[in-house]
Amino acid sequence: LKSENPDLSLLDVFNEQVAITGANIIFTRQKFLSELKKFALEKYSGISANEKFSFEYSFPHFDIDDIVSALKHELNERKNEELARRQACVGPHRDDIFFYLDGNDATKFASQGQHRTVVLALKLAEIQLISVKQGVSPVLLLDDVLAELDDLRQNYLLKSISEKTQTIITSVDTLLFEEDFLRNV
């Protein structure tokens, strides 16, 4: 795509490979996000019971063969655009995850604390998913996470961290931590 006169037959071969490999990546992402979602929604509602959190993967949920077909179709439809722009416009590298709070796009309408809560819910969900799948709890690293959370969210976060999870938290204020939590340090 970057060359002055691209070889269109070679581009067709590359697009075939993008469709097959991309479909595998997309299918795996869909499966992972589906498993992560149930934990993330639970974690978010525990941190902020007043808000409804959800997220969706940008590629519609299909079986692997349908994903391959959809990618092939999209690659064919946008071939001229790719040639004009000299870049790949279709594939898993263009996918995204959309986050919603109370049905609104979180990237546009969420506060800084809500953004932080989304990230924390996803991190805690990942830990729970890894623990369930692997039987071990990974190390949790939180860098000055409490500064942007209100008291309710801070308390839930600290209480939701399992004693089985080795956790490293940086903070400029130890007053934010309850005595019971600090005893385990």
C-alpha cells in the first residue's frame, strides 16, 4: 500500500491473510471480552452502585466463518480507499471497545473519577478472571489510584482487593487507608 504502484494481486493475497488471521484475533477478543464482562459489570456496580456500566466490542459478534466473510467483504469494499490512503483501513488493528455509563459514551461524558472507576473495574475483573482460569492471583499494581475517587469508591476498592492478591499501591496520603488494611502491609 505504501509503494507508488502497488501490486494488486499481491494485495489480494495479503487481504486474504488479513481476513483469516484477523478473524482469529477478533474471535479471541470477543471470547475474552465476553468472559471479562460479567466480572467487570459486577466490580463496577460494587464500586458505584448508582451507575450502570457496560461495554461493547466494535466488531459484531459472529462465529469465526462469518467474521472471515465480513472481513473479506469489508476489505474488498474499501480496497480503493486503502490504496488512496496508502494504509490498511480494515482489520483487528482498527477495532475498539466502547464504554458506556448510564447508556452514554463514557469517553465523552464520564468524569475523571468515573474513568478511573472503569479502569479499576476492568483491572479487578481481569484479576478475578485470571484467578478463575489459572488458579493463581496476579500481582495488582495501583499507582496513586485513590486520589481521584470519592470516599465510597475508595472504600469499596480497598475492600475488594483479596488477601490472596499481592497488591502494590502508591499514594501520597496514608490517611486514606483504614488501619485493618495497613496492618496487612
